[in-house]
Amino acid sequence: MAVTLDEVAALAKVSPMTVSRVVNGHGKVRDTTRDRVMRAVRELGYTPNLAASALATAQDTRVALIYTNPSSAYLRELLVGALRGATRTAAQLVIDTWDTLGANAQRQAARTLAKRVAGVILPPPLCESKGVIAEFIDADVPVVAIASGRFNHDISCVRIDDFRASKEITTHLVAAGHQRIGYIKGHPNQTASVRRFEGFQAALAEAGLPLDETLVESGYFTYRSGLEAAEKLLAHPAPPTAIFASNDDMAAAVVSVAHRRHLEVPQDLSVVGFDDTSAATTVWPELTTIRQPIAAMADSAVDILLRSIRRKDRSTRMLVDHVIPHQLVKRDSVARPAR
């Protein structure tokens, strides 16, 4: 038997009208109420009747997801969430990659795209591009950023608190007894990279531990950059007892380098990552990491975008800063230091 809208309303303890507003992206609903409805939707497996969506509104609900992210695991979660949100709300989702485009070409692509869609979702690093964002704002096309490091007051965003999450996982390493902790930064063109490094530094300072700059290496959120950074850290005259890589792809690379150097993880080296993508559970041992609910963030981004598109008063822009809770996921890659 198909789950009904009334059943979702009963579980979420709201009216059927409120459920309808949430799943169709119409009207104002509090973020806490929307989250409660979406939990009920997922728990019950509710699917709205797409045939009931008016074809006349199809053009008004065509939204685009543009990406240039090098991580396949991250991209997979992103697409799953965006497709789920589009299916649930009867929006048309346009997906494109601008991997090969330079800054000027991206701005031209944004100008062209703005004529064909009613709204745009931008994950990192595009959500950090002032030029691209300016093109959409000038064309009066609503934009929602996913996983931006902070709210920039120009566009809506769905994010976690990267600073707090990074500080929490670093504190977890300190609590396990680690004092020499290596760190691999993320891509320098992303605000989230900066916030994660700031959280790492704050946790060390709170624990009374100095920041050893020789134990900090640059990365680019790619597996290969993680390999290169890990080789440098583990070749150090006094190598770290733990390494915090600021995404799972780079953390998986650290585990690979450790194995190649005949180091046991976590007995000889503890390793933690960030994001909780599939990369965190396809290595051995599985990674302790921060769960950033990327799919849920993309799903929420579709909701926010449609609310902005479909609202009656378009005289002012609707800006939303939706911060989703993160979670420290403890697995088998952390132990007390052997020395």
C-alpha cells in the first residue's frame, strides 16, 4: 500500500497542508518543522504523486546542479540527494560539469544557463566563485550553495559547522593521547578548508599543545594529493602519531602510505578523515571521520531553492543559512599512541 500524505502528517505531528508545503516547496515553513517532515518522509518512504504536478509549472521549476568536484565519492552523494529532492518535488533537474572551464568561461556559462533555469545549486568550489555567483544574482536567478565554509550573505546555503566539526575530531585524537598530530589541508580555494584548519588549531590550543608547522601539509581534496602529503609527514624525523586529513579521500591515501611503510593502523598511526563518504568504509581499517550528510544537504538545497522560486513576493531575495548537524563517527582507525 502506498504511503499517504496523511500518514506523513501524523508521524511528523503536523497538518497535511504543512506536509504538502514542504514536499512541494510552497509557502513558509520553519526549518525545524521542515526537518521533522523530511524525517517522516524518509522513514515512511513517502513518494508524492508526480502526475498531479501541473505541467504548466515545469519551466518555473527547472533547476540546475553544476559541479567541478574532483572526488567521485563526494559527487555520488551529492547527485543522490539532488535527484531525490527533485523527484520528490517534481522539479526538473539539469546536471552539468564545468571541470574544464576557466574562470571567464564559467562566467559565460553562468550567463547562458541563467536564461534556461529558474534556480541553481552550487557545491564547492563553485559556491566560492564570486564571478559565477554575481552572474546569477544579476540575472535574478536564486542560488543555493552546498557545503560552503560560511554564510556569505549573498546567497542561501546549506552547510555544517566545519570549525566545530574539525575541532571535535581533533579533540578526539587528543583525548586518545596524541600530542604530535599531522594535518593535511584541503583545497586552498575553499572556505571550508580554512575553517577546518582553524578548528584543528583551536583544539590544539585548548589542549595546551603547540602547532608544529612542520607537521602541516597542503592537499587538494584528492587521493593523489593525500599520498604526497602523507609521504612527507611520515618521512619526518619525528613523525606524527596521528594524521587528520581534511577529507576521506586524502585520509584513505594516508592509510595506503602507512601500509606501504609497514605501519599498522591504528597501532602505529591513527588516521581520521572528514565527510563520511564511501571512501571511509572501503579502506581497512575503516576510518573514524566526521559525517557531513551531503545527500541530505543537497535534498534540502532543492527545497530551499524551490521555496525561493515559487514564493509570491519576488521583490526581495530570500536568503537562508541552514546549518545541518554533523556527527563524529568512531570506527577502527584511532588508538592510543604506541610511543
